[in-house]
Amino acid sequence: MRTVAITGAGSGIGAATADRLSRDGHRVIGVDLRGAEIEADLGTPDGRRSAIDAVAEASGGALDGLITCAGISGFPGRPSSLLASVNYFGTVVLLEGLRPLLAKGDRPSAVAISSNSTTTAPGYSLELTEACLAGDEAEARRVADEVAGESMIEYAATKLAVARWVRATAVTPEWGGTGIRLNAIAPGMIATPMIDEGNSDENLAKQLEMFKQTIALGRAGDPAEIAGLLAFLVGTESTFFCGSIIFCDGGTDALLRADDWPARWEIG
Ligand SMILES: NC(=O)c1ccc[n+]([C@@H]2O[C@H](COP(=O)([O-])OP(=O)(O)OC[C@H]3O[C@@H](n4cnc5c(N)ncnc54)[C@H](O)[C@@H]3O)[C@@H](O)[C@H]2O)c1
């Protein structure tokens, strides 16, 4: 039995993963705004602190796995600053804060949730990505609201920041160097309440329908399909993964960017 904390465990991918891991006999510690063992707002520093403390207490001080699913997409009226706070800081602060618990776990593994929008949403601003990675939340929120406003596409900028943070951090002495695996997945369109919310807005629904046309398998993914991947990645058969961004998107990235990956390395 492994002990695994999951943020965003109350809905969608997080709920499906909590269900899968519980059925597999593991101890799951769920964190969410509501409807989870630990209720906390990961969009605020205080909420993150209380979530970290509560996970430490519930786990008895050691975690074998951590999956950071909590996230929000762009929606009319929702400022981009909130996306920066929840999607980026709500992910990396939890990963950093719970790393000492992972260090005491068995073959520990952490998985963040990026998105295939990072490679398939055209034209989002890298300024927000850079501002998140610089680590100053107040400044990142300012940039988010200034450069992005309420643009839906800036969701991708926060998810690129997550992916880049994971790659840079996974290989450091504190993570890979002590045997703690850190990776991210990049799902494509998955049928969850997040997509239902998008479909409730006329313009977003049109964009989502266009995006659906890019899925080679011809359908959105099921949360259980992502839960299976996450169960593998926090389990004990994925022990050589470090710093990977694993796309699971029904073929969208391959369809739109066939020749862009793997990218050949030029030196000098
Ligand atoms: N559904 C998709 O198509 C898709 C695609 C790529 C990536 N993702 C990512 O997968 C993750 C899960 O998304 P989902 O589709 O299951 O969405 P969802 O809306 O069903 O679940 C997200 C969960 O995060 C929680 N959450 C949001 N803000 C929070 C906060 N401030 N504090 C604590 N919890 C908070 C919500 O309450 C909810 O339970 C997200 O990070 C999302 O960006 C989703």
C-alpha cells in the first residue's frame, strides 16, 4: 500500500485518480476547495500552507506519491491572475512544500499536470510563463492581468511554466539526486467538469469543438484513462522516469506538430 496525496481530488481527473488508487488498495489523501479530506484554497499562500500542514499530519510525515491536479481554465470574467495563482503557484508551492515528506517515502514519485495546450494553442504570451518561473507571485499576477487580461489562451502559458519548472527541478540534487521522481503529464481534451464549464460559454464551446477536430482518435479522453497513466507514474514500475513531460492526448500533438519532436540538438 502506498500513501498518495492528490490535489484537485474532488472532481474530474483528480477524482478519477483518487478512485483508481483507492480501488488498487492505496491510501489517498485528497485536497480540494471542498468535498475532499483536506479543504484548502491553493490559489492563496495561506491555503497552500494549511494544505501542506494538513497533508503532513494526515500522512504521518511520509508520502510515497503526490499528484497535483488542482487547476482552472480560462473563462469569461475569470482574471488570468487567478490562473497563475492556482495553476502555477498552487502546483509548485505544494510540490516544494511536500518534498520533505516524499523524501521519507518509498520509491517516491510526484506528478504535476501540464497540458497539451502548451504545444498546440497558438500564440500565447511567453511573458506570463517567464513571470511565473521567476517565482514572484505578486509580479506574476500583475503580468497575468496586464498581458493576458481575460484571454482564454493564457491558460497555456501557466501550463508551460509548470512543464518547464518540472524539467528544471526534476534533475536537481534535491529531487532526482535523492531518488525522488518528478514528472508531468500533458493531457489533451478530457471529458471533465472543466470542459463542461467551457461548453457553457458560446465562444469557448466553438473553440473546444474546433480543438476536438484535432483529436486523431476522434473523441475526448475519459478521466479514467488519465487516472491509469497517473497510477502508473506514482507506482513502483515507473522508477526510471525523471523530468519527463508525458503527452496523453488522443494524437492532437502528433497531428498538429508531427515533425517538431523529437527536436535535434545543435551545439555551437
Ligand atoms: N480536462 C481537460 O481537458 C484537461 C486537459 C489538460 C489538462 N487538464 C488539467 O488537469 C487538471 C484537472 O482538471 P479537470 O479537467 O479534472 O478539471 P476539474 O474542474 O474537473 O477539476 C479541477 C479540480 O481542481 C479544484 N480546484 C480549482 N481551484 C482550486 C483551488 N484554488 N484550490 C484547490 N482546489 C482547486 C477544483 O475544485 C476541482 O475539483 C487541471 O490542472 C487541468 O488544468 C485538464
